[in-house]
Amino acid sequence: MKNIFLLMLLTFFSTSLLAENYFCKKDLEVLPILQGGRVKPLFVHASETIKNLTGKSTVGDYSAVEAYCLLSLNAMGLVNDLKLEARIDHVDLMKFLGLAKDQHFISYEELINREEEIKLEARKPTENQSYKNAIGKLYDNIFFYKQIKSGDNWLLAANNNGILDWQPLTVYLTEAKVIAQKALTPNDPFLPVLLRSKQDFDKFNGNEKYELELFYAKAGLAAWALSLSLIALATLVLFKNFNITLSLAAISALVQMVLIGLRVTISGRAPITNMYETVLFSGFGSLSLALVLGHLKKEKLFVYMGLAYNVCTLMMLNFANGMLTATISPLVPVLRDNFWLSTHVTTVILSYGALALSWILANTVLIKRKFGSITKKDELMYSDIIYTTLKWGTTMLAAGVILGGVWADYSWGRFWGWDPKETWSLIVLCVYMAILHGRYTSWIRPNRFITITAGAFLSVMMAWFGVNYILATGLHSYGFSEGGAVFLGSFFILQITLLVLTRNYQKESLA
């Protein structure tokens, strides 16, 4: 019987083009799929899968859904020409695989042939944690690729005598179902059978949540927010009417609030559990704080600072896809306490956003006084504004560190353990407390205050990104994606270069 069914499939799918036309349609993107411990639409699962395996959103002319579907057809004996290539960026991993410096892709078929070699390499003890993570991820992707081609990765909902059952594609798409459907729709019996799984799931659980996630995945709210913030920055320069800028900034903040609200609704938790979410929430928090401070202080400069930093974070969300992933995944047990997650982590990330405002303005002043012109009066005004944001950021950071200690005592039985993230958070707090104290007591001279503030943000970046992307160790490494060392190194180089270039100003001021 199985051979008859395969023959029927081969009759329909004599080529990969027919497979696409009769089976692998975009209509499948709305199917609810059980993967990663939760139900999500096939569009989301396929997009995340193809992105994770190849580093790209599409495969040639095929969308992620079509490519994922075509790969799954291999399990039914339907061979097609679709081949995926893994993107390799880690230098040591490229050397291990024998890739040239400009060669970043290798086919999964070749990786499968070297699977045992990669497995042994992944198990070797090494002090290079980033390399260990990179080769471990590659080995996991090989297994994932094979699982897709076997059809076991595609889990569909089925009504099994009044019980909702999840079945892989090869089990769900039976000969009996296709023959029965062929009598109703002879030209296309396969698609209606697959779409029936959606009807079965909806009867048990409804469709509101996973269809909401489909809307969220397709809406591109991060791109809309970036466009609005960029236009708002442009209007700040081009138009004298500040209300235009203020309106666009408020709309951008509203769009980001909707984006965050959708993630909270879909995941059922605070939106600060991975690096993508912390960057998103930091940018939104800084813009919101800047709008509030700008209103209270009647100062437009706060809005400029908030928009500038917001653009930086949104650029990362839209273009740093290799470093940040928007995937919503189940949490490790210790992170499932929504109270502590919503207080400790939120407070720390908001503090980073507030400190980023001071960093934006400090660098703006450095550039203006080196390559443009700035009066002493304006510089003193800028210093006061920077001082205001530093007070807000340092206060929130201190609260976040204390809350983190209480959570650590609750979860791990100790208030402080000198974990890398804990240590660097304390370093950041000490750095900014010293700056605040130095500014208040005139220990830090006014002409050095701005330079020191610009450089101090390097400590924030180390605590925020460096612990995960460079050290890649410690109890706080869960929930964050790996990689990004090039980004962080580039940031450090650019900031230090700017500090060196503007150093002459300090000498002239002291003379």
C-alpha cells in the first residue's frame, strides 16, 4: 500500500515544480505547528528554520515556507534539486572545515558526510568557548537538517477520536486521506488534507494566538519604527516646527509599544529574555524616557538623544540578523518567574537606555568641538543635560543590581557569586557612581566630564554584550544568542578612535 501511495505522489510530483504547485504553496504558512515547545504558524517556524540553517530568509526563488516544504518531501521519496548551504563566520571553524578566507558557505550534504568528524570536534575540550559554541551549533543544525528531510520536523495537529494529536508529515498525510479528498478535489487533493489540520487544531484551541503571531511576523513593525525615527531625526534638522518631530517620535514609540505588546501576548512573559528583546526594550525605553524628560525640562535636545539612540537599536534589530534573533523560545526554569524577570531585568535594561542617552550627547559634543564649533555656554548646558540622564540611569542600575541579588538569593541560594554578568554590572555601577560623584564635587573638571562620559559607555557594552559574545560563560549566559564579537570589537575601536581624535581639545583647554 505504501508503494501505491508513493506512486500516486510521484504521479503528481514528477518534478520539483509540480511539487511546488500542488503541495508546497504559500497557503501552508498559516498552519499551526508544534515546535520548540510551543504552537506557532508554519510561516514563523519555516522562516526561523531556514534563517538558522542558512543565514538567509529565502532559498533562491523559494520562500522559506516553500523551501521547508520541498525539503520535507525527501521523506516521501520525492527527490528535488533543492540544496541548503550553512553560513560559517567563525574563523576557527572555517579553518577546521578547510574553507578559504572569503568562503563562508558549505553545503549541508558535505557536512552530513563529515558529521562524525564534526561530532568528535564538538566534544573535544577547549578553552575557546566561542569556538565550542559555534561548532556545537553547526552540529545541531546538521541534525536539524536531517530531521527536516526525514519529515519528522513537520508536526501537524490531528483529531484522533476527540483527542488532539501531533503527527509528523509522513504520518499525517496518509493514503486514505488523500484518496478520500481526491474524490472531492481531484486536481488538488493534498493541500485540503494539510489545511484540515488547522481546522482540527482550531476546534480544540482556537486560532487567535498563532494567527496573531503570523500577523506580528509579517507586519515588519521594527522596520516601520526605524523609518519613523529616521524621518523624525531629519525633521529635527529640516523644520523649525518641533511639533512635527515630536509627533513622529511619539508615533515611532507607539509602534514599538505595539511590537513589544505583541511579543508579550505571544510569549506570555516580559520582553527582555534574549538579546533581541533587550536591544528592542532598551531603545524603546530610552526614547520614552527622552520624551518624558524633554517635556518636563522643556528641552528639545532630550528628544534628539532618544531618537538617535533609538535609530541605533532599530538598525541592529533590522540588519544585525546574524547577531540578534527574533525567535520566541521557551525559557530555562530560573527565568520563568515573571515577577523577577519583569523587575530586575527590565530595570537594568532601562538603565542602559538612560545611560545611552548620555553617550549619544557626549559623542555629539566631542564631534562638534573637534570638527565644528561650540561655545562654552552651550557645552555647560550639554553637560547639565548629560548629568541629568546619568542620574536617572545610575539610579535605575543600582536598583536593578540590588533586585538581581535578591533574585539570585531566591533562585540560587546566594545573593552574590561574582558571576561575570554580576561582576560587570557592579563595575558599570561603580564607574558611573564615580563620574556622578566627580562631577558633583568638581573632582572631574568640566572640560573632561564629557569625554569621560563617552568612554564610560564602553563598560555598559561590555556588561551587556561582552559577557555573552566574548566571554560567553556564566550563569547569565542563558537566553542569549551567541556571536557578535566583531560588532563589539568594532564598537570599541570606533569609540576609542573618537576619544583619541578629540584628545587634543583637552590639551588646548588645559594650556
